[in-house]
Amino acid sequence: MTEECGRHGKCVAVIIPRPATDGGADPPHLGKVVIEFGDANGAMRARNALHGRKFDGRVVEASFLPEHKYTEGDYST
């Protein structure tokens, strides 16, 4: 994800929730990828390039997350 999104702008952070390995509950927002870009232009270019593409047999739904939700770790849209 970092490499693909990095083609469109600087990736500051990439968050990919992983399934629990200890038998506990899976983390919320499993299956989502959250990417923080260095600027809005890079984020917009990546969103436009990735939305609707197929990845691993699934269609990408790229959208923007309000900054306060990102800061709080709430990745629901």
C-alpha cells in the first residue's frame, strides 16, 4: 500500500488492522487501510486513482476520513 499510494504523494502513515492472533476479538475496522498523506493534493490523487480498482479480488472504496476521527483512531466513515 505504501508503494502504490506513494506514487501519488508522500505517505506519512499507513495503518492496516490485522486479525487477532491470540484468540481474542479482531480489531475494529478489519479490512480497511488508512493512509495519512503529507498534503491534500496527494490524498486526492490517490483517492482518484484507487477508487473502483480491484485489489485481491475486491473493489477498492476510497474515501476521506475527517481528521478528528483519524486522531481518535475511529476509522469508520
